[in-house]
Amino acid sequence: MRGALRSQRAWMILGIASGVSWTAAKITVPLLAAGAIDNGIIPGDNRAIAGYALVIIAVGVLQGLSSGFRRYCAFRVAYGPRPTSASACSRTSSGCTSPSTTRRRRAS
């Protein structure tokens, strides 16, 4: 298994890093909301609550991007690199069949 995943090492590391940043962002939002409630609600001063709101929005954007990239990396690793030549297709256990080849076989 180690040999099969060796070519995907960079994508796995990127996926793990984006998963960690996604988790950190999910944990940070409730903490920021608690800070906004404790420190941001000051009568006549909206700057503190606006600052917390902007930080929460930025962390939410980071969370969304991390989640999407984490999934992209997971699919990239799961499906692996695609064979690019006919010789590479013949080395795979299932072979490479395009939809047009399959249609021609059925028509015969």
C-alpha cells in the first residue's frame, strides 16, 4: 500500500493540512462568537462588534475553502493519476475503454 500511495504523497499532505485548517476554523468560530458577546457588546461602540463580525466572516470563508480543497485532495488521491498512453492502459487490470469503443463493440 505504501508503494501505491507514494505518488500521491503531496496530495495527501495537502489534504491533511486543509483538513486541519478546516477543523481549526470550525473550532474558532464559536470562540470568536463568545468573544464578540463578552467584549463586543458595548453601548455606543460598534467598532468592536464589527471587527469580530469581519473576523468571523473571514474564518468562515477559510473554512469553506479548506473544506472544498480537502474534498478535492481526497478525490484526487482516491482516483489517482490517469493513464495517458495506450501502453499504460494495457498495463491496468481493467484496461482502458472509452465510451466510443464500448459502443462499437455492442454494435458488432
